[in-house]
Amino acid sequence: MAKSIFRNAFDRVVDARRREADRYVSRALLSLDDTTLAAIGRNREELHRVAKGSYSFW
């Protein structure tokens, strides 16, 4: 059965908010030094890739 228009719209809003949160967290993590990033299993290139989006409300 096909999704309703409301369910589809809700799913899109949730996905957009998730991507916005990912960008926010990535930008915050970029303020950490490379040693700390390595300790939590992240690297600067990955964070730059995720953080390069634009904020709608910023």
C-alpha cells in the first residue's frame, strides 16, 4: 500500500532535521584537535564533507 501524502511529508521533514543535526555536530567536532578526533574514531576530512551543507536558520 502506498504511503499517504502526510506520511511522506513527515518522513521528509525528519530526514531534513537529521541532516541539519549532522551538519551542526560535524561543525562542532571540527573545533577539536586531531588527536581527540582520532580517539573518537573521526577524521577531519569526513567532518568537512558532512559539515559543508548550509544552514537554513543560521
